[in-house]
Amino acid sequence: MKLQLAPANESSVNCTVRGSSEERLLRWGVNVDDGKWHAASCWREGARIGLTVDGTTRTGTFDAGMIVSREPVRVGNKSSSTGALHQHLGANDCSVYLSVRTPEPTPPASPPAESSGTPGACATIPAVSMPPDVPPIVARSLDLSRREGFLRSCRHETGRLLATLAASRDGTLAEFGTGCGVGSAWLTSGLRTRARLVTAELDTAMAGKVQELFADEPQVEVLAADWSALTTYAPFSLLFVDSTEPKQGGRDLVADLVDSGGMVVLDDFTPCTTWPPVYAGRIDTLREQWLTDPRFTTVDVMVAQDASVLVATRR
């Protein structure tokens, strides 16, 4: 993938995606040589590619196949003397974000290598098999995330786990910390007919945009409020904790908000094969406390080589 400024006579932004089967170029077509800072993102999601500049997105659909490269990521031209000054970032001040999500190569048939057993070591697992396309509501939430400049959101592996868990729940499901609504969208994609979802976002402007996103989803309610406002909706059959305060505050903040048999989901952990769990050279007390709390039966689920999720069921 290549994100570049077009030649000086255009001063636009181009996004090139080259895969094993095809190459495609998206042109922005708007002059950005105006003395201002601009943010651009060149991205791929399944069969969709997109170019987002200053919150506005243009997309295309094509099958790029596998995108595999052993070349390092380069910022700026290989040489300022080659005549391609539009690739030499010294010629134009710019702020560039490159967001890439591509399928993992098919792993070899041999079994995964064992962990070294050293503190904090991550287990090695095969690439996760999953379809490249996402539910429409998730795609719309990802578009909102890009427009708002959030290049990190609930990853697909975690999202599919959320949707699967939601499909087993009736009653009220909740998310603490809506953001751009990606986690809520994954939960919504798995909602049963007898279930509803409530979610809260403290940023009023962002909450309004997410409310528009879910306007056609009668089972979803988005509050412009702090996460604690959701406590009046308890008990929950599933609670996705995606807000720093309740997550770091520990189990006591959420234990009484969940039905017996209800689930609490916490994401953004790094896989670890030692006990007690170690992160950044220290004992991961948050994970250790959840895994040993007698009020819950908790499992650390590795959803990818670099990501794990805690799923705790209230006894």
C-alpha cells in the first residue's frame, strides 16, 4: 500500500493498493497545497479500499488478493534526487496516517511453536480464520471511526467474539464506553430478538453521531452520559467494559450489575503464558484479580497472536 502526494501540478493525495491479483489507485482530486495541515488515511477492509482525507472518505471495491511484502515501511522518497519530489515529504509538510488491515497468510500445516516459557512470553498460534466482510452496521461504524480520526477501535477478532456472545443472551446488554460505536455495532450484529443494548458515551458530540448511526436499530439505545448512568439499566446479561475507569476500578464496580450467569467482557490484553500473568515486566494485577475472583468463572481467550480478551461469567 502507498499513500503519497501527487505531483506538484495536482498537489492531491493518492492511495495505491497492490495485491497478488490486482492493483488499484484512488485519487483525492483536491489540492492540499494550501499551507494547512491535512490528515490522510489509506486503508483496506476486506474487498473495500478507501482514501480518507480530513474526515471525508472515497472508497472502491475490488479483490486485491493477498498483500504481502518483506519491504520495510518507508516515509518519504527513497531519494530526493530521483525527480519524484511528490514522494519526498521534505517538499511538502504533511501529516500522514497509514491504516492497513490485511488477511494473514495461510499458516503451514506444522503445529505452532511452543512458548519459550519466559515471563511475559506470548504464545504462538496459527492465523485466525474469519471471513473478510463485516456486518453492515459494523462497516458504518468503522467509517465513522475513520472520519473522526480514530484509527484504533474494537478489532475484528474481538468483535466477532462479542457478536457470538451476544447471540447467546436475552435481556439487557450494555457497553461502558461507546467511542465511535464499533464495539456496540458488533454486539448489535449478534442481538437476539428478545434482547436490547444500552451504551453510554461521555462526549456529547460523539454520542450524537453514534445515535444517528443506530437510528434504524430499535433495540439499541445510545446515551450521551458517563458510563455510570447505565447502572440504572442493570442487571445486565452481558456487559462489555470498554471504558478506563470501570475497567481499572476492578470487579467490585461491576459485579453487582450482572445477572447470575451473566457475562463481563474486557478486551485489549496481551497474551501471556505464565502465572501469574506478566505485562511490561510486571505482574498484571488487573488480569490476575479477574482470573481469581470467586464471584466469577473467568477465562483468558486469545483471539489473535497479539490480543486476548477476558470473559467472566457471574456465578
